[in-house]
Amino acid sequence: MSDPRFVHLRLHSEYSVTDGIVRLDDAVARAAADGMPALALTDNANLFGMVKFYKAACAAGVKPVLGADCWIQNETDRDKPSRLLLLCASREGYLKLSTLLSRAWRSNQHRARAEIARSWFGELGSDGLIALSGAAAGDVGQSLTAGNAAAAERHAAAWTELFPGRYYLELQRAGFPNAESLLVHTLALAADAGIPVVATHPVQFLAREDFRAHEARVCIAAGYLLGDQRRPRHFTPEQYWKSQDEMVRLFADLPQALENSVEIARRCSFALELGRNRLPDFPTPQGVGIDQYLRQEAEGGLARRLERLFPEAARRAQAAPRYSERLEFEIRTIVQMGFAGYFLIVADFINWARRNGVPVGPGRGSGAGSLVAYALGITDLDPIRYDLLFERFLNPERVSMPDFDIDFCQDGRDRVIDYVRNKYGAESVSQIATFGTLAARAVVRDTGRVLDLGYNFCDQVAKLIPVQPGQSVTLADARRLEPLLAERERNEDDVRELLALGGKLEGLTRNVGMHAGGVLIAPGKLTDYCPLYAAEGTANVISQFDKDDVEAIGLVKFDFLGLTTLTILDWAERYVRQLEQPDFAVDAIPLNDAQTYALLAAGNAAAVFQFESRGMRDLLKQAPPARFEDVIALVALYRPGPMELIPDYVACKQGRKRVEYVDPRLEPILGPTYGVMVYQEQVMQIA
């Protein structure tokens, strides 16, 4: 650190969810521009934004300091908790903070606050953590404000004992009432008890003029009106980002408090390890390594598949070399990339599901191109029969975790997750967080509500924001795309205020949700890698990181997708067995069934997965499928990009346009799709 004078150790970003409107990239850029060598992220009892902040700070040459603004449980009055700021000085400290926050969210919430009990520090220890007193919101500050110096001394002594040499009393001048009186009393206590002090500034927004937008964000979360004079006011206009120069002027009389902010940042040396995959251990028979076991299972599975594909021994012997060669290539690639365990884990829970009556999809996405997956029972379609390429799924030149899209019956999905939880341990399995944001329409409605503009008015303005399928339309886009919105903004004060205030909040994190299908399985306790979260009143435990961040720290995401179509098929199959044909099985319907193609050709595909939309049913009528390859092509065509090829495909299929190949070698590749390049596999084969 080159001649730093102050480091911000207290910052609530948008990931504090209920307050804070600081966007991580903006905060890091501000620190870098100010020559601040380090910056702390200390969100409200969580580490939601930790990985994104860490990566952004490192990229900008700013040292990331990681921590959280924690709630401390009041043992005598749960409605009066206090605050303690915890910073990670080392990996040991991070593991403790992860454990503390996870425990608080899972088992000690009160009024949606995840509170840490003081006794937990005694149980866990505090090595690796630095504690800051919480200023006016900490128990020391609360006691001093109440005029109870003796209680303040007791609290300070207790924290000093729990954090020997790592506890600091915070000094703030952030515009709060009686702040200077509290500062004077805190200095006196520090001098008497020999406790170091540190100057902090509780940053909630970047610019002073953002205060009103911040208050609107607080009101959105708490359900208040912005203009309500009786609502609680926990923040001040002074809580904007102050530069080093401003902080030096503000604490010119207390240079040691400024220096200690830099010293604390120096003491925090925890670095995240990114990019290393952390697969859970898969149990194998004694004496059999994971790679050898994958080979055994895949070779045995392929032999069983070939017996069903080619019942005649002569045909089987003729086909076997091609399959064996492909299997060998895939196994070598999987082993070389270190993913043998991943394939075995996925195969294990899929085969458990099938054995226990949970319908499983046959496989979709690039994973269907793996013969090993087919041999292990992960997928149920022959990639060689359909010219699917393994390289689309795994490629040594592009090292990334494999990712099977696995569909389960909606009714049975939770049973499979429970099986995984029981097999690997409840402390090693969780689902994954998602973060909802204030999109354009939502921010107009939410901001209008706290401005008390009336539901109908806000709804009218929100509906002026165009909806474009597959695209996110911002307020700036809406002004350009919808002239009436721009006109109303020019002519109406309420609309102008609504869009101006909403624009400052647009895109901010609004709520925490759960990923539709992602499940984490860790090699040991999840809290060794990632803190956990649980919404109040629910039993669902999720990671505090989203899917991108759990993958960045090396945890492996397994997709357990609940598909209603599989549930419908399961019910239908059972009804047919009860009423008509006891041995009926959906899988037994041949892929050349004429009646099925007649239904599809008539567009009769309501509730059929990937064919239920109006546009898809129209396409079925335009290009009636007569073979399974036609069905596959239509699904591939009906998506952004390939949709432009639909007219050519239909014309060639109907014979209205001649199918031409610029090179005769293209015919075996493009023939099944009437000369139109539909699949990525075709591009790869041609290349």
C-alpha cells in the first residue's frame, strides 16, 4: 500500500437487499480512482456479493477486504439486537464467519434478522476475525448513548476477551444525532480500557444526491411511503462515499483512528481460491480407483445397451467396434479432465430415481452427445444413432465443468434431492441462491408505490414499457421505443419524478430466491466454501452465492429440473395401465408411429413439451413431421437465430425449393435437414 491515509471498512452494497444502493463495480472504481489501496464489503448479515466484489476488486488493483455487518442477539430482549462488524483476516476467519452466518440464518432468525448469539464465539473461537464495535448500533454504543458507562465497559471488556488484539471501537461522524457526544464518550472508554479506535464511515450510496433514492429503496423493502413523516429514519444524507481527503478532514483531530483503518486493511490477508473444481467424493468398491470404476461401469453398461440395440449377435458384433472406439475416446477425455466422479455421481442418483419410480427425462442439451452417459444410464438415447458429438459436451481445449440438464417428474424431484442429501450428508448439500432485480416495470411500480402515486397511474406508466421476448428492456430503452412514455416524461412532473427516481434503483438486487434446479454437493461441509441462507419460516437451505459464484469458487452444480411433462406422462401411463393395457409403457411407442405424426401434423400439440406454443404449433402445420428426425429439426429451428432458416427449411421440405449442396461431401451431413444447416453438430462436422 503506497501512502494510504484511509480505507473504507464499512460498506452496504445493493446485496444488503433491504438497504444500500451501491453497485459493486462502481464502488471498486471509486476506490481505485481515489487511490484507496483496499476496500471492504460488509453487507447486512450476508456474503451474497462477496465473490463478485472479490473479482472486481482484484481486477482493479484494489485489495478486497471481506466481511459482514452482523446482528448480535440481545439475550434479554430479542427486539433490541446490536451490531458487530466482522472482517476476515485469514481463511480461518472466513470459515468462522461462514459458519456463524449460516447458523444464524438457519436457526436463529427473529423478525427476518439473522442473529449471532455471543455464546457461539466461545464455542467456535474467533481466530482469523477482526471485530469492530458497531458504533452507535453496537452494544457499547447503545450503552454509552443511554448513559450507562458501566454497561459499555462490560461489553467492551467481553469483546476484547473474545477478540484479543482484534477488537476496535468505531468512531463515526456520519450526521447522526448526538454523534459527537458518543464519539467523545467512546474515546474516553478506549483510553481507560486501552482499546484501539478506528474511524469508519457507513457508506450506503455513492453520491450525496443519491440519498433520496436510497430512502426509496429502504421504503420499498420495509413497506413505507417515502413522504411518511412517522416512518423510521435509520440513515442520513452524509452516508455517501467520502474520499480519503474528506475523511482526513473529517477526522483531522484523530489521525490514529484514520491510520488504524489502513492497518486493519493490512491485517486482512484472506484470498479466495478461484477456478479449482471441488468434486464430492464418490464411494467406489474397496481397492478400485474412481477412474477404473468409471471404465468398469461404462463398459458394462455399453454391453447391456448393445444387447438391446442389436439383439442379433452378428449385427452386434459388426456394430460393437464403432461403439467401443467412441467409448474409449470419451473415457480417456473424461479421466484426463478429472471428471470421472462427476459422471458416476450423476449416474448414481438418476439410476436411483428410475429404480424408485421417479420418471426421468431421456436427456437433453449437449450431454446427450455422450456415449458414456448413455452407457451409465444418465441419458436414454443413442448418440451414435443420432450423430451427436461428444465434443459439444466436453472438450479438453475448453476446460469447464460438464453440466447435464436432468429432468425429473415434478412430483418426485424432491425425493431424489433427499436421496442425495442422505447419501452425501445434509451439511454437504444445498440448493442455490438467485437474486431478483428491480427490472424496468417492477421499479416503476415499486417506486410509484413509495411515492404514493396511485396504483392505476403506476400501472399505466409501467405498461408503456415494451416487452420484448428474451430481452431485458431498460427504462432508457423504453424511452426510445415508446414515444408516448418519453412524451409523458416531458410533460408530467409525476412521470418525470417517477422515472428519475426509478432510474437510480433500476437493476438493483431486490430479493433472494432459489434456483429452479441447481443443487450443490460439496466435498465436505458446504460452509467450508460458501455460507448458507434460509428465508424465515422455510426449511429450504440455499447457498449465499448465485450459480456463477458457486462455480467460480469450484463447487459443482447439479441440475435437478422438475418437468411437469414427465408428471403428465407418468399419470397417463398409469391410467392406461389401469383402464386398458396393464403392460403399457410410453417407451414402447415406436418412433415411427403414424398416428402420433398425424396429431403433430395437425398442430395438436397442446401441453407437449417444447411444442405447446402457438408459434410452434403453426410450424408443425407448415412443415408436418413424418419421421423423428423432422421432429428434432423443428425443435432446433424454433429458437432465436435458427428461426431465420425456417422459410428455407419449409420450402425445401415441401419441394418448393430445390435442395442444393455446394460440395457433394455436404449431402450426408445436411441431407436429414433438407440442405439447411440446423445443428451445431453439422457445423462441427463440416469444419
